[in-house]
Amino acid sequence: MRLSELAGSGHFIRIIEVFPPAMPSPESLESVQKFDLGLRFDRLIQGLIRTEALADAFSLPELKDGNRVHLNSIGVATEIKRRTGSEVIPTITLRDANRHNLLGMLTYALFAGIENLLIVRGDPYEGDRLKDPKNVYDIGKVSSLISTTRKLESHITSDHALCVLSPINLRKSCDEAYLKTVKERELSGVDLFIGDQMFEDLETYLARIEAIRKYGIHKPIVHSIFPLKDDEDAASLVQKFGWGINDFELANLKKGGARYGLETARERYRSLLSRKDLIQGVSVSTRGNPEVARYIFR
């Protein structure tokens, strides 16, 4: 079944997040020999084929990385769909394009037969204005672009309905102003919400979901699991994103490294799976290695 059909079916949705191929930034290319992007793309396809039986869809983030150039997620999604037929979810980020380019990306995605889109605002670039990319935000609200997407969809011939996804930050479940924004996204045409990374205990997490539902947000939520590699990896993510990784987990990551991170991610997946009455699905980041998803889902 397509993701648009699964969203309202009661099926427990499994999404695997994979990274699009990348190459060094232009400033670094002088010290790099010939860079075979084709080979990297072939490896990505091979990894998807090995794990496609586990997933209802593959998501492609739009990565904010000044040291590498990542292939555009809509272009990558189009090629993945052509080669594998899998459900793919490219990301469109308000931060990185003006209105004209956003409309062009949306129109091309619909024309190319892309059936899923994750629309995000995107964290701003915060560095040297002369060196780092510009924050665009020509369209400032996710709900505005979702409404535009639905309008475009209604005027472009397509065999299947588009599934629109959008982020939801469960840590803000008691912030009424934020929940109002999320409700606007739901009313504008969201089919699925993607929750933030889960690091707290299950009961804390479920309480946040209950608060969101009480506010009147009803669309399914797919919850994110992010395997950590070690304590330094975790500490850098806490600094970068403010994730709530506690000292106990940091200490165990220091001792157990990637193995502990994988086991913890698998335990979180199983805890969410045990509460299908409240949890509609899970999205697992592979951290660039599709075998990570196979381990967690098995």
C-alpha cells in the first residue's frame, strides 16, 4: 500500500531514513581525486533493496552540512523511485529556497510522480554570513507551503493522492502557541507528522502524545529513533539540537559505544511497538548504514 493509504488505515508505519549521496564542498575538491558519485548512488540503491521488505517508505533529509554537497532530495527520490519502485519521502526546506524555486520543486515533484513530501522549516544557518549559506524563508510558514502544495496538486494530473508530512516537536506538547502552529499545519493538509527524536522513557513520551491529542491534533504521528554511536556523538548532538540525552545514557555510550547505541534504539522501537493503541509508527535513521534499520527492526 502507498503511504497515503497507510496513513489512515491503522497500519503501524515503518520509515527508514537514508542519507542522499554527497561529495566534498568545492573548496575541498583540489585535495580530492576523482569523486565517483555514481558508485555512491549505486551503494545507496543496494542498501535500499536489502532493507525494502522492512520499510513502508524511505525518507531523505535535506542535510545542513557546510563541508559537503548533498544531492537534492527530490532528484534523488525520483531516481530511487525509477530504479526500485519504493515509496520515497524527499524533504523540502523553507530555509533554502525562495518562493519561485519552492514552487518549481513542488511542481517537478508532482510531475515526476513523487507521492510523498516532507515539508520542514529548517533550522537556520548560524555562522559567518560571508561564508555560510543564506537563510531564505521567503515562505515563512510550513502551513502556507502545505496549502500551496495542495492547490498545485489539485491542478496537476496524478494517479495517486500526495501524502504530505511535517515535523512535530513533542517536547513542546505544553506550549499552546506551538500547538496552534501544528494545528494550522494539520488543517492545511498534513497527512502524517514526524515526531522528534525519542530519548526519554516511554511514559514521559506517552504523556506528551496525550497532551497533543487533547489539544485537538488528530493526524497520525510517526516517532523518530536515532541510534547514537558513542558519548562524543551524543554530546555533539545535544549541543547542536538540544536533545534530551541523559547522563546515564551518556555514561553507557562511553563504555559500550555503537553497540550500546544500537541496543538502546532497538529497545525504544520495541517499547513503541508495544503501544500500537497510541503509537502510529516509527522512523529510524540509519546514520548512513541501512543495516542499522535491519538490526533495529528484526
